Amino acid sequence: MAQIDQAQRMGRLATRLPAMPKGQVITWGILLAVVALGYFSTLVGLYELWGGNDFDYSHGGLLVAAAGWLLVRELRRGPVPLDPSSWGAAAVLGLSIAWFLAGAVHVQVGQQAAFVLLLPALVWAVHGWRGFRRLALPLLLPLWGVPLWDAVNGGWFQVATATVARGHLALAGVPVAQEGVALMVPSGMFRVVEACSGLRQLVVAIPLCLVFAHVNGYRGRLAALLTVLGAVLAFAVNTVRIAIVVTAGHLTQMQHPLVSGNHETLGWALFAVAMTLLLFSFSRLPRQRVQRPARHRDEVGRGVAAGGSARVTMALTLVALAAGPVLALQLEGPVRLDAGATRHVASPATLAAALPERFAGWSPAQRLDYRPGSTVPDALTRGVYALGGGPPVVVHVSTFLESVQGREAVSRTNTTVDGRRWWYRVSPTRMAPPELGGGDLHESVVTGRSGERLLVWAWYRIGTAGHARDVAQPLEAKLLQLGNRFFGSGVASFVVLATPASDRLADDRARLGRFWQAARRPLDDLVRRLPRQPRDPRETPAAPG
């Protein structure tokens, strides 16, 4: 009896699902099989992102489920006819190539974004622009679960959050001063770190409002208004949470549980209440009736009548979809087959590549306890130097002989602060000191637990001496690495210089500039002398002991 009831339930579910012509079923079966096989590594990466410990994007699975429900809901209104588009096929090719290039320089988020956009592009290629527009929202919804939005979560966003929170505190009568991302009250100092900036609430609020507007038939200005209000409300609620935590710390001499414990629950509770009130208020508006798609039968006939040209477009779409995975196999193929190729290799342990004890008047100085965050490099150059008894300069250069996933110069783990011992007092700003010879860097002021302040320069040095480029932006560094992957050296370094920050930052900058001018040539000589040895691609570099 139980089996009969289960069969009946499955039958009822099948009748609710939209029927697809046999030709569409075969077409999509082939395309999805290529996606599953060719882009399997990215599928696994997204599964781990959405089902793992990254709380910022753990809502990705819900976005996929919501997208699936919206797709079924839309398809039940009427079929989407075949109408192959050459422009859609071109979009598939572009995204497939972008996926390959992102993988060549190990930009996982680039691969994930390209992969998520591939399905909308495939719909455009198979069903035409009209079909894509019908299904645009559910197709693009999972994009809010890709860490693309971390690019927004930089210094300016954190400073904006701290500035608005400071306004709340001032209105509440709490004496507060602000310096960058730091909020200082008489009882202590609070820092608006990346996890407190409000990005988490933002990437949940926007897709939530988009889905709510779509389900209720809101279009145009009304849907845009709801989405903008949701984003503004999510940002504002997070600043209120920060103000509450700072006020609690101020009134209790930093002893309140909200200060020492987890205050994220408070933030999500305020967010839930605010979004519920917003959506409830919009739910009182009259719903707009969504009409069944018109002319779909004529469109079906036109798509079928396209005949040979449609089949050519579909074949080109399939080739475009497979282009990225095939190129990735070709790129890695020679490495796997030729185990005797001589290349730079990630050594089993980090090499200590020390600068000369004395050079150009600089000599070892008293130890300065500053160590930036860093992944395990192939070679590490570190020291503390002073010029004629002046203030010390810390040099910390992490060199990577080739770009390997999880062990590369351009990585989120390579940072000037570690979030435990050092924090930003003044967020990084981009500048181009003349000592870099046309390059640029990020300058920041960091502060330690004891209140000490350091002026920090940080940048990426891509390539070897004579051909090295100094750049501040991770994207620019990745593009340079991409070119070097095919036409040059894979060597890249993450360079950090730090010195005590005084009230005269111009003097501190000049000190760092003089040090770099003196240290650049010895550092380039060190990198040039790093060992090369035959590489067995089956070996995995071990972490240093």
C-alpha cells in the first residue's frame, strides 16, 4: 500500500512539472552532460562553498533551490520554444574561455562566476533572447552565492559602515571618535572588520527582495524600489547593530557579553525583523496578474522552421561550451606527459632567502614584532633594518616560484593584517611613490593590541629582475601572471614594508622609499638565485615543519 501511495504522489508531481518536447530534452541532456563532465571541478568547488564552513555564502544552496522552484513555476505558464541564437553561442564561447583563463591563474571565484553565468548563456543560445528574458531571474539568482561581492567588502565599504555607526552613536550621546574603520570610545576601541561590514546581510537581502517581487508580479519601478529599500535597510540595520555593541561596551567598561562574545546573532535577529516588516508592508499592495506568454506557438513554429541554420547554431553552441575544458586539458597536458621538464618548483619547505646583513648603509635593527598574514611561500625574505640608528623598517617578501592553487602570491591569505594581532587603523589606499619606478602599491596604517601604529606599504611584484612589474591591484597582478603563464616567468612576490607611524607620515613614507631603493637590487638577486630542479607533477609540496 505504501508503494502505491508513493507512486501516486510521484505521478501527481509529474503532472505538475512542465512538459518538454523530445527535441528539447535531448538537446539539454547533451549540454548538461558536457557541463557536468567538463566543469566538474567548479561544481565541486561550489558544493564545498555552499555546504562548507564559509558562512558568508552558505545561502547559496537556498538560492539554487529557489531558482529551481522559480524555473518550474515559470515553465508551467507555457513552454519556452527553441530559437537558437548565434549571439547566445558567442556568449557561451566567451564565458567558456573566461573560465579557462581564470583557471590558468587559479582565480577560483572567476571560474565560479563564469560557470554560474554559463547556464543563462546556454538558455540564450538555445531559446533565444526572448526565452532568456523570461527565465532571467531564476537563471541569474545563484550569482548572489558566488564570492564576487567580496570585492565590494574593501576599505571604503568598512569605512562607510563605521561612519554611519558613528552617527548613530553621536545621536545616542555616546562620545565617539573615528579613524578609518576604528571607533574609539572612552572605554576602548572597536574595529569594523570585514565580517562586520554588513556584506553578509546585503547578499541575502537583495536576492530575497528580487524573488519576493517576482512572485508577487511586481515589475519595473516597484520591483526596483523594493530591492533598493531592502539593500539600504540591510546596511542600516547592520550599522545599528554596531552602534548597540559599542554602546554596550562603553556602558559596561567593555565587559558586556556582546563585546566579548558572538554578536552576529543580534545582527541577524535585527535583519530578520526589519526584512519581515518591509516585505509585509509590500505584501499589502495589490498583486499584478502575470499574463501567460503570448505568441509562443508562433515562436515554436518559427524556431522549427529555421531548419539547417538552427542546427548549425546548436552545434556551434556545443563546441563553444566544450572549448574551455579542452583548452584546460591542453594547458596541463604537456606538464603531465613530460615529467622531466625543468621548471620552477614549489619546494617541500619554505626557503629562507636572507638579505645581506648590511647594504647601502642599512644595518640590522632592534626587532619589530610585526608579521603580516601570509600563505606558505616557496621563499621568504624577512628582516628588520635601520639607517644610521633611525627608526626601523620591516621587510617581508613572500616569493612564489610558480602559481599553484592554494600557494600563490595573489591570495586572500596574503594580507598586511592578520585580524588577531594587527588591524587596520587607516584602510589601504592606492598610491604610486616614485621609488617604485612607475608601479603602485597600497598604503595603510595598522595598529596592534598595545596601540602601536605602523605605516605599511604592500604590493605584488610580478616577474623577475629586468621584467618585474610592481602593482597594487590583485586583478591587475592576476592578468600579468596570466601573460607570464604563457610567455614569461611564473615568479611572483608579495612585498610588505612597515615602519613606525609618526605624526609626520611624509617622513615615514620617505624612509620606506629609501629602503626600497636600496633593497630592490639585492632582493632581485636573491630571487634570481633561487634553485630550479626537475619537477614531478605528481608531487605535492609539503607544508613547512
